[in-house]
Amino acid sequence: MKKGFILSFEGGEACGKTTQIKLFKEYLDKKGIDYIALREPGGTEVGESIRNILLHQKVDIDYRTEVLLFNAARAQIIEEKIKPALKQGKLVLLDRFYHSTLAYQGYALGRDTNSLKKIINYATDEIKTDLTLLLNLPAEVAYQRKVEENQQDRFEERGFEFYKNTENAFLEVAKNDPNVKLIDATKSIEEVHKQMVETFEKHYNSQEEQEGSN
Ligand code: TYD
């Protein structure tokens, strides 16, 4: 039986992730690949409530509380949505996953990623992505795009330094995980989409070939 596949999309603010996910879903539809699309934090009723606390309420949240809230939402989505989908051999498309925690709550803040990894492993029940597509955008471009859009949530009310830290943090994440592949997000929407599809097909097809030979 087909094993299922976890594909996550990551990247800092203004990297074009939402547009690319929309295009990618159209591509999957065309290909006839069975998938579910989820977002983090969120994707379940509990998770969406946690998302609301994390992103939209003007309350002071302690660092460890924040880490645990992201991971509480994660534990729920793993049990309620991801495990059942994998069992059915589906592709799980995630708009952010644990690499966001490693980047935002870890490297970007200069925090210890080893303790974060333990919490993440607990929340995910050790489930890992098969492929993570990281939309890599230089902080200068990201910041400029965001200023032009002028859209900010609790996590985005931050200056240029935050953008630089985020860019470096995601690069650090990529360096430490061979399943994370960099996509050049400075390119046009069509070119970025093409890079994503090519990278995905290489990995997805090689998994299918392995299954075929088992
Ligand atoms: P969202 O509105 O989904 O933003 P985006 O379009 O950038 O994905 O908000 C999610 C925010 O939560 C985003 O700023 C990144 C942050 N986040 C973390 O800090 N840690 C995490 O583990 C996750 C999943 C998200």
C-alpha cells in the first residue's frame, strides 16, 4: 500500500507562500494526486482556537507558553488529521510545520534548538516531513514587500532585524535537515512554481519507485 507523503511549505513573511500553495494545489488536482491541505497553527478546531490566541489576541505570552501552544496545536493536528491521512496513503500538504518552530522560536531568537526538538518530537510523535520546500527570500526584499502591503499580525509587528533573523534562521534549519530544499523566491510566480514542482516530482517519484521495488 502507498505510504503517504508529508510535504510542507515554509518561508518567512512575504515569500509568496500563499500564492504558491494555491498553485501547487491546482497542480496536484491536475495530476490526480489525492491530498489534504492543512495549515499550522490550526487545521483542527482546537488548533484554530490556539491559533487565535497566538496570532490575534493582544496578550503577553511567555516564550515557553508560546512554544507549547504551537506544539499543542501540532499534537492535535497529528492525531486528528495527519496520521489518518497517511494511513490512507494521502499526500499531506502543510502550510508551515515544525521547521517554523525551529526557525522562529529557535534560531531566530538564538534559543537552544535541542530542547525544541524534544518538544517537537513529542508533539509530532516523531513524524517527519518527506520534503519541505523552503521559499527563500532575502530579508531586504521581504521587508520591502511587507512595508508595501502594510499587513501585520502579532508576529509581524517587527522591524528589519526580525526579517534578517528569520532569513538566517530558515537557512540554518535547511543546513541541518537534508529534507529541506531551498527554492529561490525572488523569481517570478511561474518560475517559483516550476522550481517547486520539479523538486517535488524528484522526491515524490523516487518514493514511489522505492515502494514499487518493495
Ligand atoms: P500566518 O498568518 O499563517 O502567516 P504566514 O502567511 O506567514 O504563514 O501566521 C503564522 C505565524 O506563526 C507566522 O508568523 C509564523 C508563526 N509560527 C511560529 O512562530 N512558530 C510555529 O511553529 C509556526 C507553525 C508558526
